Amino acid sequence: MHVPVPQGRLRRLWVDLALGLIAALGLQPFGIWIATPLALALLVRRAAGPGNAFWPLLAGGVGWFGLSMAWIVEPFLVEAAIYGWMAPFALVLMALGGALFWAVPAALAARLATGVPRRALAIASALVLSDWLRGWIFTGLPWSLTGHAWIDTPVAQTAAWTGAIGLSLITLALAVLPSLLRLLPATALALALTGGLWGAGLARLAQPLPSDRPTILRIVQPNAEQHLKWDPKWAAVFFQRLLELSAEPGARDLVIWPETAVNFLLEDAGPVLPPMAQAAGAPLVMGIQRRDGSRFYNSLVTLNPDATVGQVYDKFHLVPFGEYIPWGDALAQVGITAFAAQQGNGYSAGQGPAIMSAPGAPDFQPLICYEAIFPQHLRGLGQRPEWLLQATNDAWFGQFSGPYQHLAQAQLRAIESGLPLIRAANTGISAVIDPHGRIRQSLGLGVQGKIDTPLPAALPETPWMKWGNSPAILIALVALAAALVRRKPA
């Protein structure tokens, strides 16, 4: 039996979907930051009204994640003849999955609150907590957080104290004000809060940074297109680019190649290690795959000037279904493997966050591609590195939004930690990011070239590195509790 959807409800859902789409314009590559709190304010108010808050938040979440995560189709189009049919399903599932992270907790919180103001506060608090939980549940995916809209504004400097979740707290605090106060007081308070944080951010950015380190880094970007990267003929061309760019005249103390820079395994690299060391003319940090028995790893390796292998770091936070598949060995028997891994049935995970060193350069923390979106990996190392190194292959992400969002999150890691972040990307965007999160130099998408740069110096340890997300989460929990407390009858 077909039950028609009431036209009024259907129209409301289309409006909620549109609000989610508008809110996502605050993220890269659009960067219209004001769109995020404004659109979310309307969405929260609509969800806080009479009726089930689940459907407005689901529709709004589909709009938000559908636009902000549109790059998810790109990996499936690299080998479109094989995987292209999966692309629309990936986008739909990603949009719906992300939307459920909004709709379920926020609707439950709203159901337990009474009255529009309390329901709105419960929804906003639940969305902040949802942003935090998305960094952990199902191995985590803290992408498209509501606080990411601030990354290219001075307000992002707040993350040195609050982290990314604190920026989400700011976004949702602004979004809930119109539901808590009348229009004029809400507007005045929103302007005061935004203006105060903006001014504080400008003041922090105006503070001089310590003098650069004397270490000169050379970042090499070979621009190896993903659909050609593993073709033997083209792999030789890209390898030659790496050698030639590394060998160009100029002083350098450390040369950096991106993730999976070469098409051969470390165990098979013996004959070409001397030419690599000679071309670098300095210690080399390179992304390469390696084998250990029946296991394969996505690794960063240091190569000494005498062509001996130094330290090895194995990526530990792997991309589900891209770099590994749960029960991968069993599923491989029926032909299902992780399509981003070029060896074996998928990569094995490394031991965890680590500090690396290379001759002539200060110690650094390596982050391979996806690992840089997880702020928790920067804390609890027991030793503070002098800088962060992200080696990545953003060729998987296309050229529309994914690489820009990935770069923006790298900027946020620099702000949170107070550490400079050096980014070596296969097809771009390679960048030198100072500890205030500002991009000093970069190589754009689809460009081959190099960057020679002094290593920016680190700032003192930030409050966020000491406290983490705890203060922001505590505030969200207190706000949620306040929204759910029922007043006793007089």
C-alpha cells in the first residue's frame, strides 16, 4: 500500500536540505564562513519546533555531508571501468551516514527537552558532541566538522586553546542564540562573540614568531597522476622527476618526498638507493611501501647520504576499505580487496604515533595522509617534536574540494599544536605552514616542482596540547544537562 508523503512535510524537508547545503558553503573550497552559523541557526530553530527533530536534522545533514564530502566519489573514478559504479553509492551512503550522526543524538536530546529554547540548546549541544564522537567511532572520520568553517579566519586561532571541537562549540553557540533570545539581543551577542574572537585571533597573529631554524628543507612534488602512477612506463617517468627535482641546485639539509612516492617496495629498492641518495644530496625522507613477511605497510623511511636506510615509520591509522578491509584475508578469497593498497590484500597497521629523526634536522612527528585529520594523534607522545611532517597523496581526492579541505585540516593541526607543519603532496597541495596555521609557500594542484624553505620554529606548547578537547566537551555536556533539566512546578 502506497502512503503519500504530505506535501507540507516534503517541502519542509527540502528547505532543511537546502539549509544543510548552504551551511556547507562555509567549508573549503568555498570558504564563506558566515554561511555556516547562519544556516545552522535556521536549521536548529526549525528542528526545535513542534514535531520530531529527527527529520529536519537528517535532511540538513544530508545537505551538509553531501556537499562537503562530494570528493568521496573521486577515488572510485581513478579506475572508473572497475570501480566507477560504486561512486554514487559511496556519496549517498556517506551523506546518509554523516546525517545520522547529526539526527540520532540531536533528536534524542530534543525529545528529552521541553520548549523551543531548551530543545534548541539540546540539539546544539548534541551536535558539538557528535562532532567529537565522529573522530572516534568506527575508527573515526573527523572531516567536515561544523567548526572547520573558521579555519581561514582569525577565529581559528582559538583552536590553540580549544582545538577543533572548541571551534564547533563556537559555531553551534552562535547557531543557538536566535532560539534562546529575541532577535536584537541574539544579534548583538553573536556580533560581540564573533568580534571578540576575531580580535583575539588578530592579536595572536600579530605576535612575532620565533626566528626560523637554520635547517633548509626541500619539498618535492612530482605530480604523478593517480591513474598513471602505477603504470610501469609512467612510474619510471615520475621517478626520474623525483630525482631531477631533488638534484636541482640549491642548499638543502633534508629532502622530502610524498606518500608512496615510488612504485617499488623498500625491500626491492637496493639498486636505486645510491642514485636516490646522490640526487638528494642530503638525508631523504620518502614515502614507500614495504613488506614484512606476508604483511605490507604504507611507510615513511629516512635514507642517509651513504644510501643506508635509517628510521622506518608505518602508517597506523588506515583508511577503511581504501587501505584495509576488515577480515581482509578472508574476503580476498572472493576477490574483495582494499583498492588503494597496491600490495597484498591491504595494508597492515603500524605501531602508532612516533617521533622520527634524520641527520641534520630536528625531530619531527610523521603523519601519512589521512592521519593528519586526527588531532588526538598529536598528544600523549611523551616527547614533543619540533615540527610535523605530512606526506600525502591527495591525487585520490580529485581537484574540487578534497585537497583543499585536507590542507585546511593540516593548518588546524599546526594551530592546535603550536608546531609548524610541512606538507609534501604527490599532486599538490604541498605547503609550508607556520605554527599560526598560515601558509608561507605552496605548490598548487597539478604542478610539478619543489619548495626550498627554512624550517619555521615552534611556539611553546599550546593549552590544547595540555588539556585536549576536555574543556569544550565539558561545556557541551553542561549545556546539554541544562537543557534537559526540567523545572519543578511552582
